[in-house]
Amino acid sequence: MAKTHFDSDYETVFDVDAYLNLLFTDVYTCGGGGPGDGNYLLCLQIDFFKKATFTGNRLLEIGSGPTVHNLIPASAYFKEITVAEFSKPCRDAVEKWIRAEPDAFDWSHFFDYVCAKEGNGESWKSRQENLRKYIKGVIPCDVHESNPLGLNSLDPFDAIITSTCLEAACLDNQSYRSAIKNITKLLKPGGLLLIWSTLNESFYMIGGSRFHALPLDAEFIINAVKEAGYTDIKTTKFPVPPFEGIEKIADAEGILFLTACKL
Ligand SMILES: C[S@@+](CC[C@H](N)C(=O)[O-])C[C@H]1O[C@@H](n2cnc3c(N)ncnc32)[C@H](O)[C@@H]1O
């Protein structure tokens, strides 16, 4: 079996362009808007923010990879956003997009989709420009550290979003529980936590390289979140995208969307 990558391999082996091109062009829109489709994931976030009660406008995304899609629904509410990511090539890709460099990944479809779904008459171009302005920093982070932001100590945030990062970063259940506790220190009491997680995934393939994922079930994730000091935990489970040959790319059995409020 091919070597399984994790940890510092995200700085060296992880192919940022292959990741973006595979997941956010081909796989993301293969489900025609139904469960498992990437647009459906954005819809869940749009609905969540519409109904949620929260205060403040400071948001932290942890382990963004080279992506910004998760910030699009949130940017209707949070105007001061910090992106934290372990790997420099991923941070560089986000910064390239902020600077609107010609070879940055094109997220316009995602902005267009979110604005249309929200139905507030906002143009996707203005939303895109706003998000570029709202991102105040793209900084390193390591969820295994007691302070994941290291020297970049910042005031606690009003909300944290993390998407398929913890299961990639953690090699066992104990380190997953610790990682949730570590990121929780970055959140204000009463703050929101949003987690996207794969379910029971043990690997995923990017550009021919195999990456580790920690197989987790929903019950374990809910308990880890509870143990880290959250209440009002809500989850939605749905299938992986119906992409032809998906079983060769990853072995996830489903996806979990979890929201919770820090005590
Ligand atoms: C599967 S990617 C998810 C990227 C993105 N959030 C998404 O939804 O597409 C996993 C991410 O976790 C990051 N990661 C790996 N180890 C980490 C660690 N110790 N601390 C923080 N992030 C880490 C990787 O660099 C990578 O960007």
C-alpha cells in the first residue's frame, strides 16, 4: 500500500492545485444540489446562520486548507475573519485569492450560489470583494498545541469553523479530544463552533498521494465536543457526494455537520 501522509506532509506532499481542482470543481457539484452535493453543504450553513442566535463579528477558520468556501455564508454576519492553517502552501493559496491574482482558484461559482440562495439581492461580486476585505489575517496554526495560534495570540473569537481538519490532523481519538479542547480556548463563552467532519474515513487521495484520516463516528464527535465544554449540540448527517469512482478517492461513509455553543 502507498505511504500514508499526514502532519508536515501538508507542507511538502499535499498538492494544493490537485486538491482544489478535484474537490471544488468535479466532486463539489456532482450531486445536483441534493444531499452530499457541495452546494447542499453551503445551504446547511446558510440556513444555520439565518436561524442561529449569536453575537459578535469575529470569526476564526481553523485548517482552511487552500479554501475559502466555508467563509462565504458566514461572511454575511462576521466582518472580521482570521484564517488559520497549518501548511504554508495552503496559506499562500488563500492569500493569492485575497490579492485576486490571476492564477488564484476561482471561487466565483460559490459566491454566486450563496448570494442567490440567500435571496437578499446582494451581487456575488460585492460579496467576494467584501470577504477579501474581511479577512484580516492568514496565519499558521497547529491544533495539537495548547495554544493553536502560537505567537499570534488573539482575543477569543465569537465563532470558529473547522472543516475536515481535525480528522486529518489527529492520529488517534485521544489527540482528537485534546485538539477540540485546544481550539475551544480560542472561543468566547457563548461562542459558536461549526464542524464539518467526514464519518468513518481512514484515507483520502490527492494527486496520487494518500493522506491519513481518523475514522470517527457521529457519537464520538458529539461526546468529544460535549467533553470540551459545549451545549446546544446539533448535528446533520448526509451521504458523501455521488461522484463516480469516489471510493478510489476516499472511504468516508458520510459527512457530519455539527454546531454547538461554548458554555
Ligand atoms: C482535508 S484538508 C481540509 C481543508 C479545508 N478545510 C476543506 O474543507 O477543504 C485538512 C487540512 O488540515 C490541515 N492540518 C493538518 N494538520 C494540522 C494541524 N496539526 N493543525 C491544523 N491544521 C492541520 C491541513 O494542512 C489541511 O489543510
